[in-house]
Amino acid sequence: MTPAARLQAVIDLLTEIDQTQRPADAVMSAFFRNRRYIGSKDRTAVAQAVYAVLRRHARLHWWLEREGHPATPRALAFANEILGEGRAAATVLKLCDGAKFAPAELSPEELRLVRALDTHTLEHPQMPEAVWVECPDWAEEPMRAALGDRFAVEMRKLLEPAPLDLRINPVKASRDSAKKALERASITAAPTPWSPWGLRVQGRPPLGGVDAFKQGLVEIQDEGSQLVALAVAPKPGQQVVDFCAGAGGKTLAIAAMMQNKGRVVACDVLAGRLKRAGERFRRAGLHNIEPHPLTSERDPWVKRHKRKFDRVLVDAPCSGTGTWRRNPDSRWRQLGPGLDKLLPLQASILDSAARLVKPGGRLIYATCSMLPEENEKQVAAFVETHPDFTVLPAGDVWNEEGFGTPPSEGPYLRLTPARHDTDGFFAAILLRKSDQTPAETEDAQDAAPPAMTAETTAAAPSEVAEA
């Protein structure tokens, strides 16, 4: 493709993302699938340019508003070329000559815009801090509450592309043997600093055809997601539930920790997602996983299996603020339920899943969010209404299991991009102290109206860090 054709492809793709109520990565996949004539290098260049626009959303919009120009896909693409990529206005004008596959000639308004932006840079001293760090209005107050004086540092880190992390499958390989298998495919990887299973890959090589991946030696999974699975700390032979299993990434890690012994029930309200995860389970050589679709978090199956499980993981649907470096469009486009629906849904899921935990067992509540409303406040509200559960400090689990230095201080597992170079994650480990909850109380909970359905969770972030 010529540079002009690439720019037009960027405009076309931005237009499709703007007009389609689907995540940008899904729109992008369909876009290239329908244009197989675009070569791999051109696909990479176009995708990188589009992601650059999405990561610079607030700053580009600030400039367009300053110049009184609507934020059309063309205007955003032109502004990104000049402000983000440092190209001269004359270069943009030359690309937009109306030739075949090239952008149409600039309108008088567009011409005024590119001339006004010429020689400027993306950031401006008059930009508000929230614009500078690309924080949407709805998230600024809770993100500041969560991050304190690290607000700008963490938010700027969320603007960087996420690294490619792999988790080795201990049933089939050690970290050293998996690393050597990747090297045979000319893939360089180094151990991750926190997870004993993690390998961080240099660059973004395609893994689908690599033997180490096809043979189930490694899985794609952000190091932070691996640490959440570590927090479950299951033992071989135990009974475990992954209540919101999604694509099955944490299910795989848990089953491998159990050395294929015992039972892991992978639940989700999206039966198709569980079915697709089955291929991952088979590739990993794990036969202690039992997929079980649910109609809602109040599915009758939960009542029939009350107090039968040693570990229950609730990786709850959430805002996904911790994954913004991986999904930059999700800052600005509400494709799933908002906080007003997510918060009661999370509480309901946690309340229902708690019934599965046996006395002495553990309930692990996790999100890929950095908002206190979805994390600490949810746990505090749960403990207040469930006095038979108490918070087990994450550091205690790390020390008991010999996982090394705990990644974070305090009672919870808190991971942030700037501190840990992972996605933002939260996990609370809740210990059921004794059989104190009256049976009639749990029976009354069974009658609560269902909230977790395919409609409410289909677009909510789930396992996004593992794809």
C-alpha cells in the first residue's frame, strides 16, 4: 500500500469503529478479514495508527475543539499525523490528492485545520491534567481516590501498549523448557518478575503456529491475571469453582496448580464462551476441568452445591479500567453495562457464589478494575453482611505458599501498571471462618432476582488480559 492508501485505510477503520457498537479489536479483526488483499506489514501499520488515535483520544479532541473543528474520523486521522506523528501539514496535503485509494482532497475547513495544527505537538501547557493523562470525566474522581498522588504516573502508564505475557503450563513444561521451546521458534522471552510461571515475550510475534503454543506448553495471559490465579492457592485434590470463568485463562492456571487432581468447575452465563474454552483445556492436557453453564448467578445449581467447595473464584464483570492500555477505546465507549448496573451485579454475584464455600474454605473476589467502588468498597459491604467471612491478607497467602515477595502491601492484592508493569487488578481473599450462617438465611438468598445474564455480561470485560 502507498502511504496515502494506508491513511485512507486508517480513516475507514476509524469510521467503522465509530459506527459499530463492538470493541475496537473485534471491529479491526473483521475489517482486515474482509480485506485480505492488505498485506501483513500494511495491516500492522494501519492497526498501529488506529490504536495511536484511540490512545490519544482526549488530547486530539482537545485540539480539534480548540480549533472549532468537529472530531470526524478524517479530522482525527489528520490531527494524529501532525500532532502525534510529527508530520508536516504539507505532507498530509500531499497524501490527500483524491487519487485512487487515497483520501479525498481536503475541504476548506479541513485545510484551515491542518494549517492551524502545523508545527504544534500533541501536548499543550493549557491542557487539563485529566486530558493530558486521557482520563474520562466519569472515572476521574474514583481514579484519583484510588491512586492518590500517583494518579498522573499510573494514568500515563496506562497509555502505553501492554507487553505480551505468557504463562507456562506446569503440567507440560518448566519455565526454562518453555523458554527454550520458544527460542527454537526464534521467539525471545524473559521471566516475569512476579509470577513464577510467567514469560514476557520480546515484540509481538504471531503465536498461533508456534509448536510451544500448539502443544499447550504456554498460554497467553497477562502477569497480573496469573497473580490472581496464584491468590486462589488451590491444592491437588480440592474442589474448586471458577464462577465467572469467561475464556478460561484463570481456570487453566488453577487446574494446573492442582496437578490435574481434584475438580475445577468452570461456570459462566455465556455457554458459547465456555465451549470455546474447551479447546484450550484439551490443548493444555488438563482433564480435571468441568465446564458448567449457568442461567444466572442464582442458578439452581448453586443451591444444590452449597458449602461443597474449598475455593471459589469470582472474577467479576467490571468496568475494566485496569485494562485500558490493552483496550484504549473502552475509556470512551460504553459497550457494556455502566457502573450503576455493574455495582449491584457484582454484589449479587459475590453474595450468591459465597454459598458454595465450605467452612474453612476461601472465596476470592477479583476484578480488572482500579476503582474503589468495585473493589475495596464491595468487599467491605460483603463482609459487613456476611460475618462468617473474614479477609485473609494476600501477603499471608504468598508467605504460606512460598510464592516469594508479595506484590503489594496491605490486606488485598492490588496491581497497577506503573508499579508492577501488569494490567490493573484487584483481589481479596475471604476465609469462611465457621458454619455460622443459618440455613434459612441462605435459602432466602436463593429467592433473590437473577442479575447476571448473557445480556448484562456479554460486553463486560472478562479475561481481557488473556487474549
